[in-house]
Amino acid sequence: MAALTQDISKIVSARIKREPELALGLLDDALSLFLNGEPDVARLVLRDVVNGTIGFSELATMTSCTVEQLDQMLSANGDPKMGELTKNLAVLRRELRVEIQVQSVACA
């Protein structure tokens, strides 16, 4: 099972490199997942965004974390502190040149 997940992550990362706009959609999905109570999936989606854009080494340098810390934070079992997550998102936002906006909608 791990090989399948790893292969999918590599495929997503390669596609992000070919189609940078995919990173924006995945970042949006990750944030929606976090805000709607699915942090495990959100961290994995963020992991794909990082791998497909700036990479773990660059993100580690920009956030003063180690690659190992980031690897743990953005794993399914990761438990990043809010400050760490905010730093990661700020770097991604800056690197992707996007503004993050949130919109709440009424449930049916």
C-alpha cells in the first residue's frame, strides 16, 4: 500500500511541476479540508503541494525547521502546532503568489 501512495504522490508532484495552477487548487483543497475537520488528509495534500513546488529542503530553510520536522508535520499522523502550520502556509502563499481568502456558506 505504501508504494501505491508514494507513486501517487510522485505523480501529483510531477503534474504540479508541469501545471503550476494545480498547486493553487490543491492548496485551496488542503485549507478547506483543515477547516472542515479533516487534518490528516489536509496534511498529505499540503505535502504534495510542497513536493511539487518549493520542496522540503527549501521550505525547511525558509521556516527554520529541519526537513525531518517538516516530514513529520506533513504526514498523516503529524501534529503540527498552529504556529508551525501558519509559517508553512505563509511561505507557500508567498512562493505561489496567492492571497488566501475564506468564505463560509450555510449548510443545507
